[in-house]
Amino acid sequence: MAGHKCSVKETKREYLTGAELQRLIEKEITLPRLSEVRDCFVFCCYTGYAYKDATQLTPEHIGTGINGKNWIYTSRQKNDNVSNVPLLEPALEIIDKYKEHPICVSKNRLLPMKSNQKLNSYLKEIADICEIKKPLTTHIARHTFATTVLLANGVSMEATSKMLGHSSIKTTQIYGKIVESRVGAEMDQLSEKLFASKKAVIKKTDIKKAK
């Protein structure tokens, strides 16, 4: 209809909080199939790679970055955008843990990734074990990287956009809208900076009045 505007409803982007991510990492899981999937999921939480991209990663994708540390250099299968990511400690530990894994050796891969169907099925079991109510998927892992790992810890929107391989920073800004913890923390710091001395003065004044 002419003149009719369609309103686009913004998709809710689920992500793990810092506490949920830590609980997932620290949970003792003895079944190898579940332990491996948990590690692959955590790797995605600390690198932001989607399922297809994570399955294709090889040792050849690792190089030395401008800061002298290990990075993954690759481009996203979805849009062929460059997605270079500095490797944080948890991701490095997982790569090292599986470098001798039969699947990684035979297929020349960084991770022993399962099929998407098995991965999602096992992630449901892991969510139950860890008492996480959110549906664990590699999409949630990617959103966790953007929000809990990067933006909530002060990484800029521009740097986050680059690591996620987004075509436009507008796509990344969607994540920024949901990181209330970062906004709250920054406002607490601002309040402390602006009003800490004033509060002290007010308290002293109140004491004098009381006398």
C-alpha cells in the first residue's frame, strides 16, 4: 500500500552474562563429547566466530599481530569480510588443548567441531548441567563475545565491529544498546569522580549541625 511504512521489530539478542560464562567454564564435565562441545562453545565466546567460520579454522590462520601476540586472520564465510581477532587466554588454552586431537590432526583444524545438529543437541544438555536457562547456540556465543567480553569491558564499538567482521558499524551498534552493565559502571565511575569530594563536605556539614 502506498505511503504505508513497515515497522521492523528489532530481534532480541540473547547472550551470557559474565557469571553464566564463568559457570560454564568452571563446570566439571566428565563426558568427552560434552566437554569438547563446551570448549568449542567457549572458544566462540572469546573469539566471536560463527559455527561455519569456527569449523574451518586451521593452524595456518594463526599469525603474529601488531602487538606481537597470536591473532586469527580470516574472513567470514557469510559476507567475506575480514574478521581478524586477537586470541585471548581462554581461546589459546583451548587451541593448545586440542592440537593433538585425532580430528584436529586428520582434518588440519583448530577445533574438534561436531556437526551443527549434534552441537546444538549437546549444548542443550550442557545448558541443563550448568543450570543456564538461555538456549545455548553458537549465535549466543557470538553475541556473548560482542557484549560480555568486549563492549562491557570498554572495547570500542569500532574495534568490536572489526573483530565481528560486520559490513557496517550500524550492525554492531545493536549490541551496544543492550550492554546496560557497561553504562551503569561508567555512570558509577562518573558519579564517584564528580561528587565524591562533595559528599565528604556534606557529611562534615551534617556532623557540625548535629553538634
